[in-house]
Amino acid sequence: MSSELLFEVVSKLNKRIRVNKSYWDYIVNVKHPSMRGLEEPVKSSLSDPVEVRKSMRDPTVHLYYGKFEQKLLCCTVVKSLNGDGFIITAYLTKKMVGDTIWREK
């Protein structure tokens, strides 16, 4: 499995968040095929989200919600360890979950 970096973004919470090519392939081929070709909305959800929420199950996981099209949100789920983060998954949704920790003004 390739560990070649696909992209890295500094999030609204000032964390470096990354995903490698092989894991992104897993997301778009197995977990959420609807995310194929949507790397830019994912990056935008991290750097310029409308809201960031904390997972109800894991305090080290944050959900970054970005605008996508008219009625959808791009949710990028990130696990943070030692100040850095990595993408667990990304998907399109109509509703947000978790406890709000940051909101666009």
C-alpha cells in the first residue's frame, strides 16, 4: 500500500491534516464512491468550514463541515494525534452531528 501523500491542509483549528493516495483510493472506491473527484471540497471543508464538531464517541475525532452544492455538506472526519490529523473518511450529507466547537460567523 502506497504511503505517498495526496494532500495536506492546515485546518481552521490550526492542525495539519493529511491523507495519502492509497487511503483516499480506499475512501472513494470502498467507503464513499460519491466522493470520487471531490478532493477540492474536502480540502475546503478543512480550511474554510461552516462548522466543526467533536465526535460524540471519540474526543480525538472532529467533523469538518463545508458547503457543497445547494443542499449538501461535505463532511470530512479527522482523527488528531500529537497535534496533527489524518482523514478517516469524507462523505456528503444534509445534517450535522456532534457537539459544535467552532462555527462560521
